[in-house]
Amino acid sequence: MAKFISADTIKSERRKGTVETTVPFLLNGKQEEVTKKIVNGEMETFDLDQPIGEMLTSENSRKELLQKVVLDVELGREEVPLLYGPIYETISDTNFPKEFEAKWAQYGSVIFLEHLEGEEVKFGSLQAEQGPIARIKGFTAGFEYTKELQIFNQTFNFEVLNKAFGEAHNALLNHLHLAPIIKNGYKSSNKTAAVYVDEKGKTLANSTGAHYILSLRETLRQALTDTRTAKRTGNILLANSANQEDIKDALSSFTIQATPYSALGGIDTIIFYDGWETQGSKKSYAYDGVPAGKAYLIRPKRGFKELIKQALQIQATIGDLTRLVEAQIVGDVWRGVFAAVEENVQEITFPGKA
């Protein structure tokens, strides 16, 4: 049975049992850690016992402040789960250069041949995935804690900003890793058009008289065939949640007109990504998700690399007295993405509903 992955399913899974990890942050250039603990979906945080402005006056207090900021940020990250994990292999290396060809996206090619007397042994080789040059880029975000927030004791707003910080970070990561798949201009060999069949299983030229679920099932079967024929067999489907129930029905076993249809195999993971949007400084920001009626059948890992030079680091600094800013919270992350899309992805257009 295929595994369905969405923000809701991941959050539901996190509500089971206890999860405990350590999260790093920087204090005066030195790396510190705070423990993140989630028990049955509830994350432990702590409240501040003095005004935020006063907490920047000593190292111990600044450490407590940053611990709270980091945990609030992690709370925000829990609200926007990362979805691309099944597709990408993660490589973390602080020595990554800014730009490089992905020769590390390699796989072995070895074959045993019959040995004839006097002939040399055929040696295996390393093959590299084709794709764009990988680039490490820096991404930053920050917010300011003003005197107005302090004198009116608006600590709640401070927590809201921290949480939004975490949400924005994870939304960025989903976008960086899934946008190359969604935004790519696919050539015809990487496209599977909608297939239409009637309730008796007869292939039709268009949607007139078509049975939608049977047509969707045949479209997914054709996409599987297309990737197998191209020797890049896909097993992960990336789709929009608007199509979730239809996909579930099309993959299941069912009977129509006394004809039994067995469950459709070959797709073991379905990821639903609808994008993300927010409002900031009177301007809207949006990351596009998978369009409804489209899907992408993916061969994972080998041609998809998540490159981490520096994971998210959060720092707090003294603010700007001339603007009545008590403190500044800044985070930065340095990452790259390698995505050999055309070697590993089939774009699918779903049948239209009559």
C-alpha cells in the first residue's frame, strides 16, 4: 500500500510518542545547544522571567534568550514540515565550494562477463548524473525587538515573530527542493498525457463518455510504463492535495461493471505539496505548489542531492538605539540543490472531469 505524505500526515505522526533532539545556535561566536522535546505533539518551551532588553546585558541571560528564540523557531518549523526527504539524498559538508559540478552525484557501473582465456577483465566505472551545476547560496532573515514591544510587555508578539521565522525557513527549504521539479520545462519524452477510458475499459479519444477514476488509473499506469521504457523507473508521485482522494481511489482495488481491478502497484510514496504564502512589509510572498491536475513521477535519490554547507544558525545582537531597537534576531543558512530533473522525472497531466 502506498504511503501518503503531506503536512497533515507528518504533524499527525509527530503527535505519537516522544521526540528529543538538540538544536545548535551561536552565542558570541561559540556554538551552544538547546534540547528540543516533543511529547505527544506538544513541544516544551519556556517563558522569560525578565524583560528582553535586560536579558542582553549578560552572557547567561543572552543564552537564555537565545534558547527561547531557538525553541520558538523550532515550534514554527513544526508547523511547516519538510516534504522532500523521500526524494533527496542529504550531503552535509562545511567545505563545499560556492560553485561546483556535481561529480559526487555518481553511481557504480559494473557487469560480470564470461571470461575467455587470454582476455582482459572488464573493469567497472563511475557514472555521473547530468544536470545543472550546483551552487551554494546564502539565505537570511531577521526581525527587530523594539522598545515599544518591551515597555508594553508584548512578549507574545516576540513569540509570534520567532514562530514565523521557523515557518519561513522550512517553507524556503520545501521551495528550494521541489520548485526545480515543478517549474521545469519538460520535453515530450518526459510528459505523459491524460488517458481516457470508459467504464468498460475502452480507450477513448477525449473525455466524452470517460470514467474519471478508470482514466486516472490508466494515466498513472501509462506514466509508470513511460518511465520504465526510458529506464528511469519512478516510484514517488508528487501531487496537489486537491487530487488526493482521486489518487487514492485510482491506486486502490475496486470493481466497475462487474469487472474487478486490482490495486495499482509501482508507486509506493505520494507527496502532496500545495506551496506556501505569507504577507511581509505590505508585500505578499508565495511559493507555488504542484498545480491541481498535474503530478510528477520521480525516481528519487540518485539524481537529487540536498547540499548543506551550514544549517540554520540564529544569533541575537544589541539593537540600534537611534531607532529604539532593543535587539536584533538574525538567522542565516547556506545551502545548494542538485536536481537532475529530466533524467529522473515524468510530468503527468491528469484527465479532466466531464
